[in-house]
Amino acid sequence: MAGPVSTMALDQYNDYIEHMRKEQFPMLTDALYLDHAGTTLYSKRLMERFQADMMSSLFGNPHSASPSSQRSTQEVETARITLLRFFNADPEHFDLVFTANATAAIKLVMEAFREQQEGFWYGYHVESHTSIVGVRECATDNRCFGSDEEVDHWIGQSGRSHDVDQLRLFAYPAQSNMNGRRLPLEWCKRLRQLGGQQRTYSMLDAAAYASTSPLDFSNVEAAPDFTALSLYKIFGFPDLGALIVRKDTAPLFQSRRYFGGGTVDMVVCLKEQWHAKKASALHEQLEDGTLPVHSIIALKSALQTHEELFGSLDRVSAHTARLAEELYQRLTSLNHANGRPVCMVYKHARAIYGNVNTQGPIVAFNLCDSRGNWVSNTEVEKLASVKNIHLRTGGVCNPGGIAEALGLAPWEMRENFSAGHRCGGENDVLNGKPTGVIRVSLGAMSTKSDVARFLGFVDEFFWDKAAQPLSARSSATVQTTAVQRFHVESLTVYPIKSCAGWQVPHGAPWPIRNEGLAWDREWCIVHQGTGKGLSQKQHPRMALLRPSLDFNAGVLRVSAPGSGERVAVRLSKDPSYLETADYAHRNASVCGDLIKARLYTSSAVAEFFTKALGVPCTLARFPAASPHSPSLRHSKAHLQQARHKAGVPRPILLSNESPILTISRSSLNRLNEQIKAKGGKAAHPSVFRANIVLAESACLPPGHEQPWAEDAWQSMRVGGEDGPVLEFLGGCRRCQMVCIDQVSGEKNQEPLVTLAKTRRFDGRVLFGVHTALAVEHGGGCSIIKAGDVVEALARSDTFEGVDSAYRKDA
Ligand SMILES: *Cc1c(COP(=O)(O)O)cnc(C)c1O
């Protein structure tokens, strides 16, 4: 099989992969996987081969004399040699150390240098992965090289000065994991040729590079001293890393002080503390403890299968280069109807797509709308997720590369950090600049149809072919006077954060406070291991847990569908209940905020939630009210943060949490008309998880509804002249969660797909409005009820004003 695969023309090869992967990569059915730089995928054949191997032999723990142990040892040593040969590395000159991942390989080298008497000097390239950057913390002195030219210049200079007496280590990526740029491999050779009193060692981070490109160590003099690899990025399985090390660096590792099982021959404890380190092979000195034997054995199957399915890494390299070139060219030539570009691609000046020496199969970019504003990457990721497209966004573990590509100065990164931005956070456009990229990375089993499907996705959601103002903006009716045609259709509280809602009975007076409706998000569910609050995004089954408030019995009941099981906890916060053995005060982290929650330790409660959700968890109650601190007046003080951080306008969009969420039935009806016009499934109001649903008079003639009127409202008075005023804080950003049916837990593409096309404002998809009791109520408590009339107070400025308020936040 390997024969024909390695000689096919590229077009034929693409067709072959397309066909082959249907059978060999069944998990790709329907999915568009574009994160091969994160990890590539394992084939059916590889898993079956590995399984057969495991079933047919007895493998013991190496390091002993039994036949099963000897067999394991043999297999491990064979895998080691086979892998070295895969990289054309002569075992005479190179050793290979198995590690957990590339980072562990880098750390092994760092540890050896850290143990040197004189310490060491460390240089690294700005486009390095975080794991390479971190080594600097252990060096006595370090330098970050801002460009290839700086490195070239430094190597040239170093050749002339022979007076350095400190060990030096220079590390860089063979390929950037951010934009796929390939860096000059010849630096390793040039550093070796420098000679001098103390050598400058080279460490090549080949984790990204080796995934789609052959590494060739046949020229021993040109090879790096240390090469870090992520084997799962090449083969998809097993989850292993490796360090390829030149044997002549062995003396460096002599200063290693730690020893563990596996790396010593004899140890004496008590009086005479003495040990004999293994002196034979480098890998024996460095592989502490039991090796991941079964994973290493799986490498045999991985190597064989890779060759059968893909031919060679040369083939993979040529194939993926062509796909990336096409993707790059199509993305860069895409313009909105008004001529503005759709994509800003971060290509290095030295890189050329299609040229495998300078560029790997990764495209990093950001999207712009037709007005030239950045589209938020969180938004792109949400839509991709609905379309079953798997890509990565954000800082992608490449701090220097990101800063360079996005033009972020260190102060801006610090400022972004203190403004609440974290890797993977929601606020990815700050001060008008994106804080991360969209990364599309291709792999051996990618095909032309993947590229086409991704371009179709960009076309569908981000390419403005009319380049007209968005429909939502033009259809909004600007109200300049107060309108009184709406009423409160229903009130819903979510007693347990992220679980199902409980509808307040029609007409029942309900307290509303600064932090929201009474009993809303009073409890949450906390993971027993991590202390993290669980959310529906990771645990969709939470939607099926139904809390109900029973004031007569004084309990909150929770039922789980299907099982018929129930659990009840007391509503009362009376301290005499709380000091019982059923509670423990614990730190919990909810939406990134650390709070002191009271955990229910009763096994009945914990078991109920653990069984219902399939993760070890229990119920927790948010902190108790403290009469001394005004900001902690209420039990859900953390929910108020968004309001306290603020000046005006309040940056409510910085937080996932707001006191109250209001939606309009008229807007929902309009949205559902648009969805149904395209043959989609209408959205149930429950997917928006609103607290207040507003509706217009049922007596209005058809077509007289005012959808999206709420966009222009500044506040509303509920329940007549003496009723409380609720302020509108800003539109509510939506994600793929609105696609989860709250009754069945089923996933759908709507309503997010239609929302994304009709309700996007500066890259944010908005539906519903964050709402809070107006400040004039000064922390008081008011009453509202379903059925109350609603008087809308419109903004004095135009709808454009609403829009620019969003922009300030962006
Ligand atoms: C993935 C990657 C790493 C980290 O690899 P791990 O196996 O996760 O430790 C380091 N550098 C580059 C260039 C990578 O792509």
C-alpha cells in the first residue's frame, strides 16, 4: 500500500485521502477538524492494531527479569530505535528520551542547565511557544531575539568573541505554532561551528514542525543538540513526547542531582548515603520512574500505520502545503462589497505559502466587518462550534508571536490583563485591537473539501456581499417618546445557576433587588474536585435539572428527569440550620470569581447531583449577607461586580453575569419568522434564559408589533407610576448555548445562525438586554409581578447612539 501512496500525483493523493478517511477517521463524519496544531487524529487502523497487539501479548513492568518484563523492555528499546530512524538519526550519535510531552522534554534540558555551577545564559526567539519562553526564569541571564536578523547578527558576532565563560543555550521553534512560519534550521549548525571556550547549545522545538514535515538528522553536524517533540501531533496517538539529544552533550547531564527509580543502579540510605547513577545510556539517566510502557509500545503501530496511510511526512508536507496555500490565497482575496478586506492574515514577511521551507500549513488571521471593525473571535468560535467546525482562537500559547502579529505593546498586554482579559476569555477585542487570533491548522488527513467548507463558513457569516448597514439597525424603530404598550408576560428565576428556570406564578408579587430577582441564582453546583462552579456549556444536562420553590414547605426541590429522583434543601438561611454538619464553608470559583460558598456535604445531596450530571459535584449556596458591608448586602454579592466596576456607561458586557435579563416576545417572534423563512426550527423562549419576558398587547393588529424596540430603550418603569425603574445596561451577547433545547437537551443550529446574520453589532451577536434595578432605588427592594404594565423610556439619542455605546466597550 505504501508504494502507490508515495508516488501518486498531488491531486490523486488528495482524492485518495478524501476516500480513505471515510473509513479510517470515522470521527470526522460531519466534523470539520482544523486544529491539527493542537493535536492530529488517530486512525481506526492504528487503534485496532494497537488493541490487537495488547490482546496478544503479556507486557510487564520493565526493569525486572520476568519474560513479560523483558518483552516490555525489548519493545521499548525497539520503539526508541525505530523512532530515531524515522528522523534519520543515527543511534550512534543520538539518543531519544521518552517524555510526557514536548514541554517535559524542554524541562529536562532546562534542568540540566540549571544545575550548572555558573548558571547559564539563555537566548530564545520571539516567536517561541510559551514552554520555550518559560526556561528564561531559570537562566542567570536571558535575551529574547526580536527577529531572524537579530539572531543572524548575534551568531555572526559570537563567532568573533571567544571570551564567554558561561554556558549558553539558544532555543527556537522550527515552526511557529501561531502562524505556521518555519524558521531557519541552519542556526543549529552555525552555532555548533562557532566553537569557543564554552559551546552555545541549540534547542529546537520541533513540536509543531514535525507534525507535517520530515525532520532529517542524517547530517550530524547540522542537527540541533536538543530537539523537543510532541509525538501525538504527528501520529494522533499515543500521547507522548520525546527529546532527541546528541550523545556528546552527555556531560551536561552529569550535574543532575535528582535520581528516581529507573535512573540509579544502587542506593544506600540511613548512615551512609550513597547512590550509583546509571551511567550507560543517556535515556537511562533521564527516564525517572516507570515509563509509559503501553504508550511507547503503541508507537510501533503508529509508525507502521502512518506510513501505510500517508506514505511519508514528505507527502504530508507537500499535500498540506498546497491546501494551506489555497486557503491563504482565498482568504486574502476576499473583500466585502464595499472593497474592505474580510480577513487580516498574519503572515510573516519571510514566509511564502506553498514553500515548505518557510511556511507550514497554518493560517492565523482575524476577521473584519464591512465597516472595518474587528469581529470578536469568541463570536467566530461560537458559530464554528454550532457548525461543527473545530478551530482554535486566542493567544495560542505564543505570547511573542501574538504581540508581534497584533502590534500589541507590553503595556497594552498588561492593561488588557488588568482589564480582565485572560487567555481564552470573552473580551477579545480591547481598545479597538484584537487580543488573539483565529488559527486554522491542517494535517495529514485534511483535504481540499475541508478548505472549501471553511471558506463557505466565512462566506456565510462574515462576508458582507451587500455591505449595507446591518438589517437589524435599519429595521429598528426609534422611539422618542415614552411608549406604554408592553407588559410583563412572565417572570422566571433560576434558583440554581445554569439549571432549568422556575416560572413565578402569574400575578404573584416578587421582590426585585439590586442583584436581581429574589431567589435567582441563589445556589450553584460545584465540582467536588476543583471547586469550580459548573455551567451548562460544559454540562448540558444541567438544563434538565428542574428546581422548584415550595414556600409552604420551606424547601427548594430539585428533580432529575428520567430517574424520578428528587432532593430537597431548606430555603431558610437561618444560621442555626447552617451550622449543622451538612454544610462546609469552601472556596469556590464561579465564573472566574473566587467566592466563599457553603457546600452541602450531605451525601444524599452530593449523590443526587453527581448521578444526574455524571461528574463528582454537589450543591452550594452563595455567601450569606453581611450587614456591615454595603456591597455585600445580598447573598449574591459577586453578581453585583459588573455594576460596581462601572462608571457610566456600565461595562456590563465585560461580565457574563448581569442582575436581570429581559427579552421581548415581539423580537423573538420576528426572529422566529426569519428562522422559519429559511426552513429552520423556531426557538423556544426558554433557550434565552431570560428573567423577564415582555410582550405587547394581544389586541394589536397583525404587523403592528415593535420588534427590537428594546434596543432603543434606556429604562422601563414596571407596574405603573409608583413601580420601580429598571435600567437597560446593554445587549446580551449570545453563544451556542441558545441552540440547546432546554427540555430535551438536544442541539440545533438555530437560533444562533440566524441571530449571527441579523443581530450582529460590532462583531457581537446580541439578543435580549441586561437589566438592573435603577440606581435611584439605592439598594432597596421593590416588587414586580407578571402582568404588570411596562412603560418604556427611550434614549434621547438615536439608535446610532446605542450602537456607539457598544463600540466604546469593544
Ligand atoms: C504543541 C507545542 C508545544 C507544546 O507541546 P506539549 O506537547 O503540549 O508540551 C511546544 N512548542 C510548539 C511549537 C508546539 O506546537
